[in-house]
Amino acid sequence: MANVTVTAQFMLNTGELVSMSGTLAEGTESELQTSTTYSTSATSLGQFANGKVLTQIVQPPTAPNGIAYAYIERRGAIICALPVSIAGVQSEPCMMPFSVQLQAGDTLQVLANTATNRTFAYSVITGSNVHAIFSGTPSGAGNTDLTHILSGQSIGQSLTGQSIRQHFATSVDGSKLSSGGVLCLNDRGLPVGGCSAVNPINLQGKFNSLGGYAVNLNFVARVTTSS
């Protein structure tokens, strides 16, 4: 696993642009801080812009082999899941899921992919504006049930009673994905919704509203691979 340059750019309600840049290890979730080219020192996003509001994504978190997922973390929780991209590929501007007023201590967390990393990442936003990210790593033919990246819980345990309003998924597995992405299965094992997966090496991952569904206890987000 290599160390690679990861970047992101955001606009604030004050008209300032926040340039984020750092050298991070692939395959390991890390904090992306402000670029030292445009700030006196590398600092956390919340410390740099405490009290200001993120209003636009100029460049989503970007790395040479793509990003599995990215989010703004506050006191151990995901307050805003973010779209992701690969260097040189941005199909169209990405909207902020909602305007985030930053607090000191807020951090931008990213997981940069390796070229062969099989991590499947599924980012969701509910109708109540709850943000969550689920992931799993298929290792061969069979089923992989995704779990919350922070709590380790299933989607049913994490979001019971919520409805998925927007979501996107990333995976390098491509044709190995038997269902083309992730399916949410109910307590009888039947699909109630789902999301196709994009290969972050080839295409930008961004939120969409297709395949939304209501979540109840004992539901699982499942990925099935052929090899």
C-alpha cells in the first residue's frame, strides 16, 4: 500500500475556498487536513473554519485510485457523508447533501483505495438527514453483509425506522458483483431496495435517489460476488 496525495476543495458561506491536501496511506481511513500551501499549518477542517458553513463542494475528496468513502466526523459520529472521486474524473458538480455549520473538532475522514482494494462502501442519507456508511470486503464467491464503519452494526440495527432518501456505492469488483451492487433484504430475505455500485477507479461516486427504501430491524445490506 502506497502513500498518495489526497485532495478536496470546499466553499464556505463567507466566500472563502478551503483547500484540503495531504499524503495519506491507501487502504487506511485517515484525516485529510488543510493544505499547507494556503494555510500556515495543516489543521482539521473544523478548527480552520469553526462556525462557518460548508455550502459547496468544488472538488470531492479525490485520490489516484479513488476514494471508497468520505465523511465529516463530529464527536465520533458521521454528520455528513460526502461524494467521492478519482484524480482527473469528475462527471459533473457535486452538491453538498446539506449546508454544514462547522465546529472546532470536526474532521474530514477519507479512505483512499489501492488499485486492487475490494472494499465495498455504501453511503446513505435518510429522510431524517441521518448519514451512515456501511462497508465490507468480499474475498471470493458468496455473500458479504455490510456493517456500519463506526459501530459495526447492520443497516437494520443502525437505521431501523428510517427511510433511505439518497445513496451511492463504490466497488472495484465490477462484473464480479452478481447483483450489480448492494441489495437491502428484509427480515424474510427479500430485496426491498438497493443501489448499483460504481468503480471509483473509472467513475465518480455521487448520491442518487434511485432504489430508496424503508429500513426495519433485521434488515441487511448484502453484496453478492461470483468470485
